Amino acid sequence: MMLSWKQLILLSFIGCLGGELLLQGPVFIREPSNSIFPVGSEDKKITFHCEARGNPSPHYRWQLNGSDINLSMEYRYKLNGGNLVVVNPSRNRDTGNYQCFATNSLGTIVSREAKLQFAYLENFKTKMRSTVSVREGQGVVLLCGPPPHSGELSYAWIFNEYPSFVEEDSRRFVSQETGHLYIAKVETSDVGNYTCVVTSTVTNARVLGSPTPLVLRSDGVMGEYEPKIEVQFPETLPAAKGSTVKLECFALGNPVPQINWRRSDGLPFSGKIKLRKFNGVLEIPNFQQEDSGSYECIAENSRGKNVAKGRLTYYAKPHWVQLIKDVEKAVEDSLYWECRASGKPKPSYRWLKNGEALVLEERIQIENGALTISNLNVTDSGMFQCIAENKHGLVYSSAELKVVASAPDFSKTPMKKLIQVQVGSTISLDCKPRASPRALSSWKKGDVIMQENERISLLKDGGLRIANVTKADVGTYTCIAENQFGKANGSTHLVVTEPTRITLAPSNMDVSVGESVILPCQVKHDPLLDIMFTWYFNGALTDFKKDGSHFERVGGSSSGDLMIRNIQLKHSGKYVCMVQTGVDSVSSAADLIVRGSPGPPAHVKVDEITDTTAQLSWKEGTDSHSPVISYSVQARTPFSVGWQTTTTVPEVPPSEVSGGGGSRSELVITWDPVPEELQNGEGFGYVLALRPLGVTSWIQTVVTSPDTPRYVFRNESIMPFSPYEVKVGVYNNKGEGPFSPVTTVFSAEEEPTVAPSQVFANSLSSSEIEVSWNSIPWKLSNGHLLGYEVRYWNNGGEEESSSKVKVAGNETSARLRGLKSNLAYYTAVRAYNSAGAGPFSATVNATTKKTPPSQPPGNVVWNATDTKVLLNWEQVKAMENESEVTGYKVFYRTSRQNNVQVLNTNGTSAELLLPINEDYIIEVKATTDGGDGTSSEQIRIPRMTNMDARGSTSAISNVHSVSSYIPIVLFCIVNALW
């Protein structure tokens, strides 16, 4: 349906006024699907469903095989909503493809095609079938020959009389492709009458053919023979994605052949593949592309074998990868609409507009399925459909194109009435009216038109950006938006305020329980702004009503001081003062430590009681932020008056438990001996407990001498540099005392057992080679890796007289310096620790580069302007024993500075962007793989005055050859070089 220009303009303006939520093109909710109608069915009608939503509500029409259906013929067709009811369907006139068209004032869409087929099954012709005569042991095929039909069939055979059906096994097979009965090897029990039974899977109708008599010949028994495959699948069989594929294979033969299957490419069958009917049917459910390929059926008996081959090819109907979606565009804009579908073979694309083929023209093009329309106008509005199709099917994707034309309007996207910003900030003012095409924007402050400068930018989206805002920027800003359909204005008032600053911030405090403190929080803020103070304690908002007995806000309008009365241990923590205005927020934090008396000891228990002593132990309680200095132990008896302070003596474990070092298979443990005054009796000694890290049980031993500071545990099972957990306890004649805290000690180191791997030598220049390697694993280092030793010697030297370089253990490379040029050097690397060095790596070699050219760049010429210097020089040619030139470096600096800058170039010229308001000193060197070559003579480029620069109009007058210029300015150069 085509709409007039005025109608489209009207719809476009209605959309811009907010009607776009009311108007909607048709969208299918339900589409017709394929149907098979059983001939002779008691139901005398068939319904094709079609339903679409839209506003206005769509109306419907239908086509059959591309021609409109006359819905006024009510005795044949009825329209129920969008559904088409076919009355008394006829195979001759109603077979074909049906499509539904849904239309409203915004356009038309077309449904997918729905195919109507009629299923029927006629009777067999009443004609007697000839007798089949075979020898015993011979194979036979009994033909079915189904009658005329439409729709899928299934086959079975009756033996003699109903309901005795032929049972399929390895000897007998009924093909569901041909309907024939195959007997691989006839036996005497097979003699009788066979009747083919054909059933329609759609209508369930069943018809029987005439019986076929099977008799045995009297001229003897058939001898053995090799398999002959009678049932086989096509050489090429297309299979749809997701379908269930069944391949049949059956052979005649004596003895009865065994059927097996395989893939020709040798790949194994996937787990989903099933073999049915005694291997006569290979079934592949949910067919996918990886299931395609060649398959083989092998029929085999003792007389031989036969093979049937066929290829399954994969195909897939198109399915959407990218659908098109509704789009709204302004007039004069461009549209790019892409739809993509996958399928095999690859789908092709075509487009419909309002149910008809899209007419292409210069501004409307289709390429690879993508639709492009340039310079849109309102007549381009409508319902579009992209169709992706291949020979196996097609799919539709529908969407609405709405081309709108409207004057600018701020009603939906109004500008902010007031914006507050800080001095020095950057602010962007938005101007985004609804307009089609997009409006052009200009700005005014008051009555003055805004112009761009270093602080003010007119943005591409119509907005205005002001950088480094000042008080002078206060005022009303108006955006004027205009297109060919009209103009509109929107305004924003900008208020500029001073930033909020905390002038007196809270500081860390250390107080005691019961004190009262004030945490200050005072600010300076812009008087135009309201201010709010908020306090947080350990991340939680402080509730002054709930905690009013301790917390109180004090101070004036610019102060948010926090008073804490009768402070308690629970008040220790982090306090944050947050200050907020309508423009900004600042905060400051302080830590408050509250100290008090320690808490009671925990888990007090009596470990041992004698006639005159009792041994106690306990766990530390809370220290209330003050370290515990000492403990007081009190006791009482039934005869004492109150609690009495007792005399206590701690039994102290050794301190400074450590160790390490020693010889192979040793673990050395050291400690500071316990002083005699703390040994608390006779028979004092040490108990040593040790275990490998990760083991649960301890190994213990005793050292009886109280003055011994060291013990060596020896065992051949001790691995080098292995971690052990160690603790040292004490004992005397009264019993054992406490152990020291557990510490980790490493067993003795041994030399590394492996050499570094992946050793590589790389020549860097004529005098340097870099050697790199992979670090050795920690477990194989047998100790704390101190470093690596790199040994090297040249081609003419001896390995025994090699030089050495050492690097730290965390390094994996080393540079060999001071080498001779163009000479092969050999090198090897080994690791070392405190026990010694490990084995060397395999030897690698590298050859140093040739020396750089001795010839400097000659005839350096320069040309100066007021902003740059142009340099040219002669090419440096390397001698046979020198490295080839790969480029040049230009070194330059001002005469007043020592900081030299470098420019790299591949050619014999360079351009330096230098303001010629100072003297510059320049030199040029050739670069090679062997390093930098000899420098050219230094060039001084004198500072050029404005008058000199203006006078230099000819390039020739400003070109100075160094060789010709030196005699003239020799005195100046001698006095100016660095």
C-alpha cells in the first residue's frame, strides 16, 4: 500500500509529537505452517493461522501460488481474524503455497510460505501375482509395488494369513524405501504365500496387495556363494541439518551374510549413531555437518564379501544470524540495514517493501544482503522485509523504517534550568532537541553570540564546553537550534562558586578511657551553597540520636566538629568527616586510639601441683591498646584471710632459635642458651624437636649441656637446602618446660646439579655480545642461588685461559664487553651458591660485528628558516672490513645546554623542527650493526634575528657548506665549540 506525501508528513509529525508509542507497523505473532490434509477425512476444512499486532490494527489478505485469493467466495474460503479457513479442500484446486499479508497505515508485511499437500492411498489393482520358484539356499526378492499415493508410507508383509507377519532378522529384511521383502537364504519353512501391506503414516489407511506364492524348485539345493548386496543407499544422499538419516543395506548370500558399517575416512562412529534391524539399518539422529562424508556397508560370509558405498552431504536451510530491527531516521539521512543468515549452500538475499519487491534506483542499493538508502525522504517510510533463501528454504526478517521530518523541539529533552560549577572546572552544556533532520546549534550568553576561543568550544553534538570556569562566566546561556522546518530555543543559567576547603581537619589522637575529645572539621565554602556535615565511624554512618550519650555535633554553620564524651574502648577506630554541597564534596579522616586497662587472662589452668609449688598457664587477654607489662598471681587457702600475692618463677625457653649451613646431609640448629638464673634447678638441658616442612610428626633429641648453643642433626635422607620446622624446649629435674615458637631452618646447601638451559649468544656490536639463558629451577639449585658465572674465549684462544663474568642470581643475561671485532667467541654458563658452582651449560658462540666505518659523513650542508633546519650530507661508504651503514644519527643541542638530543634517519638528509632563536651545535654519525661511526665535524648554526630570517628569501643564500664556510668563520667556530 502506498501512502501520499501529505499522509507521510502527517504521520511523521504525529510521531515527533509523541505518537510514536501509539503507531506501530504490523508484526507477525503467528504465521502459517505447512499442512497435510488426509483425503477422505471427516473434517471438511483446514485452517492456516495468521496473526499480527500493530496500531492501527492490521487487516489481512491471502495468496495461493502467488495469486490473490478471492475471499468473497465464502463457500470456499472464510477469513477468521487473520486466519484463512479453506472449506471442503480439494486436491486439484487447493494444493500449493499459501502466504498471508498483514497491512495497516504504516505498511505491509508478508508471512512465510505454507505448503498444503493432500495425503491419500489408493487400493492395489486386483490382479493375481505370479508364483516365485527358487532353490533351497538361494536368495530371493519379493516385490511390493505400492499403489498410487501421496504422503509417507510404511511397509510390512503377511506370511500365509493375517495376523502372521514376517519377522525380520539377519535372514529376512523389509525395506522401508522400496517396500520389497528380501530373503538372504531361502529355507523350506519359507514356502507359502506372501502379501505386501502398505500403510499411510498420515491417514493410517492400510491396503493389501495380492498374495505372492513362494515354492521350492525340485532340481536340487543351491550351493554356497558370496554376498550380493540388493538393498543399498544412493551414491549421494543430501541430508538436512537436525534430521534423522536412515541408511538401508541388505545382501543375499549363502551362508547368510553379516552386515557391518564403517566411515570411509576411518573415523569412528559418534555415540549417537544406532544400528537397527540386525545391522540392516544405520540411523543417524540430529544430523550435523560433522556427520557428512562417505559411508560403507560391508556384507560378508565365508565365501567372500561385497561393499556398497555412498556419500551423505550436509545441507541447512537458512537461519538468521542478524535480524533487521525497527529504525527511525531523519529526512536527508542515510540508512544502512544489514541482515545476515547462515545456511548451506550459502543463502542469497532479496528485499521487500510493503509486501512487494523493492525497486532499486541510484540511491537505493543492495549489496551482499545489506540495504543502503541515501538521502532519505518520508516516502521511504514503510515495512521492509529481508529474505534469505537457498534451494532448501527461506526465512523472513521484518522491520519498520520511519523517516521523520520535524522542527527542533525541547519539550522531550529540556535543558537544565540551573547548573552550579566550581571555579577552575570544565563544564559542558547540553543542547539536544528532538529534530529531523538534526538541528544546527548556535549559542548566546545573554544577548551576545558565543564565539569559540581557547576556553570555549562549540561541540559537534550541539553542546557548549567552557574550560577553566571563572566568576565572569556566570549568566544565562541560550542554545538556538534550527533546521529547514523551524527553530527553537532552550536556556540554562550557570552559577559559578568557589571550591569547598577543609580549613581545620581532624587529626590522629591517642586518649584514655573516660576522657572527652573533640575531632575538628571546619571548612571555608561559597556563601551561595548550602553545606552539610556527615561523620562516619569505621565506615558506618554515625547516628547522633542513637549514640547521643557519647556523640554530639558542635560548632557553627561552617563547623562540623564531633565531640565524644566519656570515651570507651569501643570508640577506637577511623573517623571520617564528609562535607557536601550541591557542587562538590570533600572529606578528611583521622584514627582514634583509646587505651585502657588490660582484660583478664583467658584459659587459666593448673598444670602441676607439688608440696610447695603449683605450675599455672594462661592465654593473653585483650591488651586494650597498651602492651601488658607483667602479670600478678594471687592465691588463697581455706585458712588465709583473702587473696595473697604469691612468688612466681617462669621457666623460660631458649631465644633466637635459628640455624642453617653445615655440610652435606646436615641440619644445623642454633639458639641462645638460657641463663643459669632462669634454669630453676638442677639437671637443666634442652629438648630439640624437628620435622620436614609439611610432615605432622616430630623427631626429638636431647642436649644435656645447659651451655650448648648448637646442635647438628645428621641423616643421609636429608635433601640439600630443604626446609625443616624446628623448636627448642627446656627441662630440669622437675620436668619439661615450654618450647620456643616454631621457626623454619634450611638444611645444608650443595652445589647446583644442573646447568642453565636455553643458552643463547647474540652479537650486539663490534665489541659486545649478550649471553642469555633460562634460570635453573629452585628445587635443583640445592641452596640459595647466589648467581651465574659466564665463561668466554675467542676463536684463537684456549678454553682454559677463558675470561669470566659473574651476575646476580636474579639475572638471566650478561653482556660481554671489550671484545675484538669480527671474531667468533665461545661461551658457557653455570650457576653457583655458597656450596660451590654447578656444571657448565653447552657451549654456544657468536661473532662480533665488524667495526663501524672510520669515514665520517662529509660535506654537511644546512639550510635554516625561522622554524626548522634542513640538513644534507654525503653518503658514508664502508670498507670491506667495516660494517655496512644502516642509517644516520643527528646529534643536536643548544650552545647553552649539555643535554644532547638524537634524531635517527635512514637517508642522507634530515629536518629538525627547531626555533632558530638560539645557537645550535650539530654533528652527524653513521650507524651500523657494529655501532656508531666517526662523527662529522661539529656545526654551529648561529641564532638568526628576525631581520636575518626575513632577509633569507632564497634557499641558495641560506645554504652553507661546512667545508667552504670554515675559513670565513674560523674564529667564531673556535670560540664557540663545546
